[in-house]
Amino acid sequence: MTHGPIIFQGVTKGYGDHRVLAGVGLTLEADTVTALTGPNGVGKTTLARLLLGLEKPDSGIVAGVEGLRRAAVFQEDRLCAHLDAVTNVRLVLDREQWDSAEQELALVGLKSGDLFKPVSELSGGQRRRVAIARALAVKAELVVLDEPFTGLDAGTKPAVMDYVRERLAGCTALVITHDSTEAAFLGARVVTLNHSPGLTI
């Protein structure tokens, strides 16, 4: 499916008396990666949740997301802890694609001995890799990754970054990161969200 840009126009969002986003304007060009940076507490995750449709703006609009197949990695892995790594990935696959789950996990460096353990028994870095593989095993049109490489050790991070870069090709993606080298590696346009006045490019 071909789609156009995704546009935030005058988006405001708050929780109770706390305004998180105020009048945000942002365009995510189709089939490109945008890296969203900025200090903690400025609303980066809230913006991501608005993009995914998990929150609604108090005012303004988020246009261009209707009907898009979406995938996400959150700061929390949000895996099914009692299921093994392969089954977690298969949750997003059609049955005829189930055999590809092991291959996806191998590409992010998960060893064969860990594939069928409950993910509750895996390390934090291993769980992170399972979450990334689950999000990207199916080609989505819109991908949101919130600090995707957090918790990965130096030995596994390069392979995971290669995997993510390859899977984001042809997607519209928003990647929240504090690391400029990650943004550069992914070929992302960098946008900074500040407390005031808002977004800068």
C-alpha cells in the first residue's frame, strides 16, 4: 500500500493539569526514518503513542495514519513472559510464516538454546532482541521504536542495528533515541523535541 506523509498539525496533549505537548507540528515523510531526540520528560513517548493511535490529541490532528499497518517496540518489552521466544514472534505471523520466526531471532543474535525458553528466563538484552524481532518480522507501513537498542551489549548491538536498518527500508519510521550515532546509522532525519518552543530540525 502506498501512502503519503504523516502530519502532526497543532497537536496538544496533556494529562490532568500537566501539558505534555503544546501545538506540535511535524511531518514524517513516507518511507523515511525520522529520529526523535530531546531531554527526558518533553513528550517523546507521548508523541509516539499518538502516532500509534494509543492516545488521542486534546487538540490538533494526526493525519495520514488511517489504515496503515503499524508495529512498535516500546521502552518496556511487552512480551508474553510465559511463552518462549519463538512463540512470541509467531504471535504476529500468519501460520504459513511460522517457520520464519526462528530465522528472525537468529538474525538478532538469539542462540538456538534460548529459542524455546520462556522469555521470563532470558536476560534483559535477550528479551529486547525478541521484542525487536517480533515487531519487525512482519513488514509494517509505520514502525515506531522507542529507545530500541537500550540494554543491548556491545557484542550484539551491531547485528541488531543492521537488522533494524534492513527492516526499516521502505517503511515510515519514528525512532526515539538519545544516541546520535544510532540515528546516523539508520540514515534518519533528526528532529529534537524541547520543552520550549517545541520541535526543531
